[in-house]
Amino acid sequence: MLAALWGANPVAVKVGLADAPPLRLAFFRFVLGGLVVLAYAWWTRHRGVFHVRPGEWRVLISIGLIFSVQIGTMNVGIGLTTASHSAVLLNSYAVHAVVLAHFVIPGDRLTPAKVGGVLIAYTGIVLLFARDFSFHSDTLVGDLVVAASAVLLAERVVYMARAVQKFDPLKLLVFQSAIGSACFLLASLALESGTPTRYTPALAASLFYQGAVVAGFNFIVNSYLFQVYLASALATCSLTSPLFGVLIAALITGDQLNPLLLLSSLMVAAGIGLTVRR
């Protein structure tokens, strides 16, 4: 379920970008996601989400800034490419996370199976780029930006997997949302003041999905999972996300299902599957 919900997120972003510029869309998403997390904390009578002990500010600010840059590049990149390309490239973060975890998380080591999975997934990504690798391509710049966002997402996942061993997961999510909201509000006011927002039912649905479903429900569940499983093991949740994303993009935004796109998404999924084998 988490994989399907996450796989559809690039499609929701693509729909929202038709009515709002990327940084403003991110601001709305962060505000809504933060409100959902706060509502959950209140409902469960979870205390201490605003209490910051000495030495915690550095981690909270670092995670908030990394996440802000990641979401910003994701939104900008999705606006320059297709939802289906974004679904494949963004979900490659699971493979990047396995590589990064090898170097920063004790006991989360690369094995021959993981190395094979990494190579298969990266080959699938190269195939996706190869078809459109031209300076005249309509999607190349967007693909590169989304690919960079996937690397940042992997870094955040690994960083957060370490942080939740010592931090309250809800506290991380609350400050992540607060820092992101502030960053995107300032960035949108500075860079997008001349771009209007159309308040449509499609934008409302997009924001509900990004904010309440993904930034709220999905992030809360994943944060607790980080306390139990290794970062590379959690990549299992993303095994089918590229496939869900591609199929949902074809259904919602009308993206074409060509054989190379399907092969690329299958290779990324297979690579994720191999990287999480014990």
C-alpha cells in the first residue's frame, strides 16, 4: 500500500503544477503535511514534539534543509519532464540509499546481491536517459533534475534512519515541515511573485494527496518503520513503486506506455528487490 501511494506522488505533483508554480506548490504541501502530523500528535496525546534539547538543533535543521532542497528540485524537475519518467527516476532513491547506507550505517553493508541489484537498477536508469539523451530533448533537463532529487532523497532517508534511533520521529516530521514551509514561503515570494495560482478542484486534490496522504500518513508510518528496520531493508516498500507510478501516470496524465519505459521501470524494481535481499 505504501509503495502504491508513494508511486503516485509524482503524478499528483504533475497535476498540481498545472495550477501552481513549483515552489508555491511545495509550500502548500509542507503546510498541509505539517498540520496532519500535528493533528496526529494531538490525537495520540504525543507530547514533547516542540521540546528541543541541547545538541538537537543541528540535526533538525540539517534534515529540514536537505528535505527542502529535495522537494524543491523534485517539483521543478517534474515540471520539466513527464510523470512516468519522474516515477522511475525518483524511486531509484531506494538503490542510492543502499549504497549510501553502506558507508554511514554500521552493519548495513553491501553484499554481492546488493551490488548486482544496484547495477541492474542503474542500467535501467541509463536506458531511460539514453532514449532521450539529446540537447534538443523535451525531458532531458527535467530528468536530470529529478535524478538529482532522488539522490538527495536517498541521503535524507539514510540520515533520518540514523536520527530516529535517538529522536522522536514525530518531532523530526514537525520540524521538517516547519523548516520546509518557511524555506518555500520565502523562496516563492522571491521567485514566483509574478506567477498566479489557480485554485481548482484538481489543485485541491493534488495538495490533499501530497500533503495529507504522502507527507502525513506515509511519512508517519515510514518514520516508525525506521526505528525497526535497516534503511536498505525499508527499500522493499519501494519495490513496486516505479511500476505503480508508470501505470498511474498513464491513467491520470495520459503518458505513453512505451516498451523502453516499462523495461526501465522493471529493471529499477528488480534492482531494488536484489538490494534488499539478506
